[in-house]
Amino acid sequence: MKVSLARAVDREIGGVLMARQIVPGCFEIVDFSVDEQTGERAHFVRDPALHDSFLDRFFARTGHDYAKYNYIGEWHSHPHLPVTPSLTDLGSMEDLVNGERNIAFAALLVVRSDNPSEFMATATFHQRGTYPAPARISVMVEEHQ
């Protein structure tokens, strides 16, 4: 993600987040798509057509085990701006879970990396019929030997 953020410089970019359910209510992000084409300086709307092949490959790789591996939400960047979701961001996610798609819940991850040594993120949880709520982000660091 940091590589894509560096390439985008001052443009917002984003995509979909795919996760593995560890236990009910706890998910690990295992993959994400990147749309580096449609973003502007202060606006990003993901083009679903750009992500179709990513989704096809993801589900093929995970054996179409939708109960364990599935869509968890959206992500996009806020270059040089706070990583808090805008009212537009929140409204888009609410539309997503309250009727636009048959999705009961989704997370929104807003990220920023203005230089190679920094990475900031916030997450909000959106569930049908409820208000958005902050979501906890835990970072797991794997040691490579």
C-alpha cells in the first residue's frame, strides 16, 4: 500500500479490502486492490469495473470459501490531510450498507503516507441500521527468517 501511495503523490487512491474471518467480529486483511487511475487531489470514487479481475483472482485463490474469506470494506488515501473520514466518505459507506449493495456491514480504512517512514490509518465500522463507529486496528508484524 505504501508503494502505491508514494506513486500517487498528491492524488487520492484506494480500492477494496479483502479479509479472513478469525472469529466472529475479528478479521485479518489479507489482500487489497489498488485503483491508481480514478483519484483526484481531494476526491476518490472507486471504479468497480477495475476491481472485477482482482476479485475473481482472490476468490479463486481462496477456494470460493466466502464464509472465511470475503470483502470487508473499502480503503482510500487522504494525502497531506487528516486520516479521518469526510462526511462524503461516511455517506458513501452508509449508502453501501443501507441499500446500495446487499452488504450487512463494511469497514472504511483511510490512510496516509507522506514520506517512506510514515503510515497512518483510521478505520470506521459501518453496519446496516446503526451509526458508524470507530474500529480498532491491530498491526501484526511477521518476522522473516
